[in-house]
Amino acid sequence: MEYKIDITDGVIVINMKGDLLGTADENDIFATIQKQIDEGKTLCAAEISQINYMNSTGLSVLIRMLTKFRNSGGEMLLVKPSQQAEKLLLITKLNGIFTTVASIEAAVNELKTKL
């Protein structure tokens, strides 16, 4: 999996691409997230439209990210889940836990109201 992290209006935007399988990238993502949280950035938009495949370990990565942001007093939204990711969220009933939005702009606007 490839990922890129940007900051937009105080919101962490993580663009993920490829297969989310909970591989070695996981440690790097969590270290980066923790650094941002330590700097006071607790709002995140995870753009997952380009996730081709996600297994249960990959789903666990998203759950742990959501937990990390919520435990720090923040929030995380999923942006444009791919068809495969959307199906997995529905099957596992996690679509009731994650909030999804159609665009990064919509996510940033919604998260900015929580500042």
C-alpha cells in the first residue's frame, strides 16, 4: 500500500492507494499519526477510493486509526470508500461506526466544525 499525508486547514488528509493488508506500512502510518496528534492535530480524513483490496487486518488498521483519533478528542472520516471497501464496511456492519463523505473538501468542511 502507498499513502501520502497532507494537512489541509488543520485536518490530516491521508490518501491511501493499493491493497490495505496491515503490512509493514502500518507501523509507519501510526508513527506519523501519533506525531500529528502530539502536535495537536486530531482531525483526519482518510481517502480510500483507491484501495483495491482490504482484508480483516486492513480493516483493523482503519478501526485502530479511528480509535486513536477519537481517544485524543478528535475524529476521522472516510472519504470516497472504494466499492470493495464499502462492501466490506457493510458486511461487517462497521458502516454504522465510520462516517463516510463524498470528497476531501466535504470531509475538511465537516471536520472543521469540530475545531
